[in-house]
Amino acid sequence: QVQLVESGGGLVQPGGSLRLSCAASGFISNIYRMGWYRQAPGKQRELVATITNSGITNYDNSVKDRFAISRDNAKNTVYLQMTTLTPEDTAVYSCNADAWDSRTYWGKGTLVTVSS
């Protein structure tokens, strides 16, 4: 089993920045990729960014010039640095981990609200 705990969400003004963190614990060695997804009110969950164990990253086109995903292997933590935030970025951001045994794990999510 893998446990994922997100932190760092909150209220930010348009144009502002925020950094999300996702701390993983448990059977960490079984994970090969971690990422962030988001779900805005009334919309389906969508991919934001992923990062593999080897550091290969993937971004949704809507965020690739504004967001950066990174990982600290020593802390078993993945980060999402978000800049130039807009109200359209308002959503619940959830951490995701894909395991070699085909299991997928999710955190409970953290709310990001972009509003003036």
C-alpha cells in the first residue's frame, strides 16, 4: 500500500503562485510515476503533470508554461510549483501514484482557489 498526503493548497490572487506538496509513504519502491490531477467544479478530473522515477515529466498544454513538477527522492515528496495562476486553475488538486503492479493510488486532494 502507498499513502499520499497533499498540502499547500489555499486561496491565491490571480497572477499569484502556489506550491503544492505530496508526501508518499508505504511501499514507495513499487511506484514508478507520480503526478497531479485536478477537478474543477462541474468538470471531470484532468491530468496536470506527471514525473517518472527517472525524472521524465509530462504536462497538460494548459499548464506547461506556468507549472513545474519536481520530486525530492530523499523526502519521498513530489511538488507542483504553480505560477501565473488564473481563476480557471481553481480546482481540487489530487496527487497520484502509479505502481509497477498496476495499482493506482490517490491522495485526498487539496483545494486551490484563485480569486481576487
